[in-house]
Amino acid sequence: MSVLTQIKEAQVSNPVERLMAATAADMERVNALILDRARSHVDMVPELARYLIDSGGKRLRPMLTVAAALLFGRGRGNEINFAAAVEFMHNATLLHDDVVDESDMRRGQRAARMIWGNKASILVGDFLLGQAFMMMVETGDIDALGVLSAASAVMAEGEVFQLAKTGDLTTTQADYSEVIRAKTAVLFEAACEVGAMSGGADAEGRKALAAYGLELGNAFQLVDDALDYGGQSGTLGKNVGDDLREGKMTLPVILALEEAGESERALIASALGNAEATDLEVHQVVAIFNRYDTLNRTLAKAGGHARAAIAALAPLPEGEMKTILMDVVEYSVSRAS
Amino acid sequence: MSVLTQIKEAQVSNPVERLMAATAADMERVNALILDRARSHVDMVPELARYLIDSGGKRLRPMLTVAAALLFGRGRGNEINFAAAVEFMHNATLLHDDVVDESDMRRGQRAARMIWGNKASILVGDFLLGQAFMMMVETGDIDALGVLSAASAVMAEGEVFQLAKTGDLTTTQADYSEVIRAKTAVLFEAACEVGAMSGGADAEGRKALAAYGLELGNAFQLVDDALDYGGQSGTLGKNVGDDLREGKMTLPVILALEEAGESERALIASALGNAEATDLEVHQVVAIFNRYDTLNRTLAKAGGHARAAIAALAPLPEGEMKTILMDVVEYSVSRAS
């Protein structure tokens, strides 16, 4: 087998690559729109926005919007605007999150706030949000606008909830489920739903894609939260234990606290939210997680959401895009193993 | 004359009080909607939002939306949603501005960020913006949504431009005009325009109200920027010289720099953007302003915009609301004298 064939085989077997190939033509239009709408006569706006936008994100959310539209045969072309709007909403959130989390890194490179400062990150985030709404409004689709504007409010609410729960040892599994639903899954849900709407889906199809997106988003965030403790530094552009040092009450911590003895609890509590926690302290906490198998249990929960995502698509007619969307779910869960 | 009559006379002679009286019934609905949409199951959201919303702002922008609708006879009731949305957009901007400007005070009380922190202020601002868009979407008026979403993007762009020009001694009068148009006047313009649209205005009426709002907003910001150096501390909830210490390139500074000699220039430059500048230094800078009459020249420019605002309404039929809107312009300029 030639090297080229091998590469092609590998690409074909990676569902995200297959999703990219299947959406490539439309995503080219989405990317052009993204570049166009990140422009401004104020130099700092496109500089900062493009630094983040071009930083190697997979653009999974807008791809899902486009894929959902293609799944139903494509509608009036609104999916291009919605896809770009979804990516802008996502990037606005990243800019604000990095300020709130005081993150130094994003996608393996310095966070925008480390170069342009917190102030510019806040304001350019606001600009991207405004541009996102302008692109939505241009479609004239008021139902889809309702979906996306509700997502925008819920996302912010979820971020506030997460902030309020920071370092709170009494945070429950239910609290956590609400946080990840609001801060992550709702945008996946909206991205898929407005895609389906643009593709001309009926009520059942729209509901199926919304459920698919929501469950995929939940699975995605659960995997992320497990990877934060198990992934190799650099691979995800994040350092192991960032969530711990930021005091984020993710499922691995919550599950461990439920079973931990007094001394284990004290160890977790002292590292949680301590930006200066040493690698040794992080390792000790991860050792407690391993004792109670909380990383695997977090991934198992991700697996449950993944199955629900796949089940949501079951009623829809078979086809290549449906297969890709199902495979993307499995792939996004498998990245943690 | 009885005391009560005197109070009534005084109320009647203050155009903002007359505007309040003329819009009272609708503003009651707007205020109820504002309270309703500031609710959240996340306690911190309504706590912070209501602290700011209830802090004694005059709600001038939503009153203008309602007044513009009433001026044209009132439409389908959309002005209630738009008015609340405009107030949420304004308050979201205030929350983010206070973080960006590192302000300790807002409307004469501690800024929200001093109580709940910068992080919560950023995220609750995002929440208010999301809720604003939801309220707009509920109207189903896609044209008005276009006006308000464009305003949202331009406002953020204006804030970035202002940030980029912070402490920049080469800032021109044209730069300044662009900053105040974008960060302040565009929201006044949108507030009035969508009000007129809700009231059933024709194209000419809509254009007249948009122009009125834009010019009033420009006048309003110019007066604010003059008052920052001349108002009495406490009256506006701001300390004299805040803009100077934050490095804001407002017209009084720009005009002074155009004429200042070398030593005056050095004095301004050393105080500009210096958070630790003493009251003496601020006074020395204000003395330079007085030497070149830059506060009065700033107010004269405000007067020009005020006249343009009044002229914009000229083509419209006479009536009580038109008179009030014209008088509000004069009043907003006169508050600096």
C-alpha cells in the first residue's frame, strides 16, 4: 500500500475527517463568511478575532450545522449564516471564558488575553456576539433566531452557575449536569437544530437533531473533563489539572468527594482552586480519582450520552451523512481512551 | 402657592419628568418585563442584575423607545419588548465597561464588580445580552432586530476603538467623534428607531427618529465628557478626572493638546492614564483646559448636536410628545451649565 493510500485510508476511517470532507464545499463558504465578518476598521478587532479563529479549532459546531442541513437535503442556504454565527458565539464564549478562568493557553498557543489583554478580549467577544446576531437576523428565520438567542442566554447562565459553584465541595452531580448542559451542550443542540431547520426538516427531524446535538455536547464535555486529568499536556493545549487549580467542580472531583475519607477530602480541598498547587499535589488527587475509578466513571457517563445521541438519529432514514454523524459521536468519546 | 403645587410645577417644568409622566403606563410594563427577564435559577444572576438595574438609572433609553412609539400612535406593543431589550443591552455594556475601566463606582454606589467580582460582571453582562436578544426575537420584527443587532456590534467595536486609543496623544477629533457615535449614540439611535417602527412610523418618521436619537446620543456623551472634568463629585456618581486617570481621549483633552505648549503637553501626558494622578495634577490639567476653553468648546459641540436632534423632529406633526422630546434635548445639554 502506498503512503498516500494509507493516509487516505486513515482520513477515511476518522469520522471527523469524513465529516470535514462531507461538509467541505459549504464550510468553504462558512469560512469565507467568518473572515468577512471578523473585519473591522478598528485594527485590534480582526487581529484578535482571527488569532483565535485561525488557531486550529476543528470548527465542529459549524460543521454540525452544515451537516444537519445536508442530512435533510439543504434548504435556503441559511445554514451558512447560522454555521458562522454558531462559531462566532463559540469564540466569543472562549474569549470571555479565558478571562474568567485566567487561562494562559488556548488550543496549544497563548490565549488572546495574554497578547491583547483582558479588556480587548471582553470587548472583541462582545463584538463577535453582535456580529453573530447580525448574521442570524439576515436569514430572516425568526424561529431559528429564537433557538440561538435562547442558547446564548442559557450559556451565559451556565457559566455564572459554574462560577458560583467554583470550589464548592457540596456541588452535586445534578449541579454538574446542569452546568455542562448549559455551558456546552445547549450550543451543540442549537447548532444541530438550526441546521436541520435550514435543511427543511419536519418537526420530528428537527427534534431528533436537537436531541442528537444535546447528547453529543454532554458527552463531549464529560470527555473533556476526564481528559483534563488524564490527557497528555500539549495534546489538548491544556495542562493536566487546570480544572483542579481553577476550582472547577467537574464530575471526577464530585464522584471522588462522595466516597473520599477525611484525609483524602482534605487533600482534594487543599488543591482545589489553588492556582499554586504543585504537580505532586495534582498527582495525589488523581491517585484518589483512580482509587474510586472516577475518571472511568466519568467516561462511562459520557458513553451513556453518546448512546443517546446515536439513538436520537435512529428514526431518520439511513444515509451516508447519518452514518458519519453517528460515527462522530463514537469518535468523540473514544478520544479519551 | 402650596408646596404641593410648587412640586408639581417643578416636575412639569423638568422635561425628563414630563417624559416619565408621558410614558409611565408603558414603562410600568417595561419595568415588569425587566424584572421578569432578570430572573434565573442561578441566584447570582438576578442579585447582580437587579443591583445594577435598580440602582437609580433614569432608564432614558427605554423611555425614548416607548415615547417614539407613542409619538406615532403606538403599534403592536412591540415597543415594550424593545424598550426592555435596549435597557438590558445598556446594562450589559455598563457591566463590561466597569470591568474594562476598572471603575469602583457606578451611579453613586459601588460598581457591581466590586461586590460580585469581574468574572460575574462579565458573565451576567453576557446573560443580559442573550436575554435582550430573546425579547427582541419574541416580537418577530426582523427589521427591528436588524437595527438592534447592528447597534450591538457597533457598540462593541466602538469600545474596542476607545480602548485602542487609550492614552494615545495623536487621537484626532474625528477619532473621538467615531468613538462616541459607536459607543453611545448608536444605541440612542436604535432605541428611537425601533420605537418609531413599533409605533407604525413610515420611512420618513423612522428616519427622523433615528436621526433624533443619534444626535441626542452624541450631545449626551459630549456633555458627559465635559462633566467628567467639571461636574461636582457625587452628583454624577463619578469623581472629577476619572476619564483623565483612565487615559480616555475625550474632546476636552484632544482640543487642549491641539493648542498646548510643550510644558502643558508634558503635564497632560503625565496625568493621562495615570491611575495615581493626584487631585492637584488633575486641577493643573483642568486649568490648561480653561486656558483654551476646551470644556466650553466641548459643550458648544454638544449644543450643535442638540440643535440637529431638534431639527430632525421638525418635519413631524406638532404634538405634546414631540414637544417633550425636543425639550428633553435642551435639558440634557443644560445639565452641564
